[in-house]
Amino acid sequence: MNFEYLTKAEEKIGSIPTLVNLVSYRTRQLNRGERPMVKPDHPEQDNHDIVLKEIVEGKLTVEMGVTPPDTSSSFDTFDDGPDIIL
């Protein structure tokens, strides 16, 4: 595991239990074949490290207790990137 990515991801998320859940959830997605949002550092890079890199680079965030947006609105909504709502 890349401890530099881990340390920076802990700082970004702020809660270790939330970080563990986020990394677990996203790693399962990558294991099922979803594409990473960042370029791996090397071809054999572990999916956990890829997820930590996604967090560090701001490609993956988490919001707690937020309800999904109302899609029935006639206004266009713009998304800054993928959020996982726990």
C-alpha cells in the first residue's frame, strides 16, 4: 500500500471509518471492471492504491447524509465529479 497516498487521503476525508468505507466501495467497483478515474502509476498497481490516488487528486469525494438531487427540475445541473453518498 502506498502510505503517501494513504496519509494524504486521510487528510482529505477526515474520518478513518469513512475512508475505509469509501475505499472498500470503490475498490469493489474497480474489481468488477469499472475504469479508474486516474492513470495508474504502474501496470501492477493495486486497486486500493488507485482509489487512494483518486481521492488525493480530488476525483473521488464523499458526502454524508446528503439526499440525491431532484432530477425532475427543468434546469441543467453540472457535476464537479463523482460523489459517493454513504
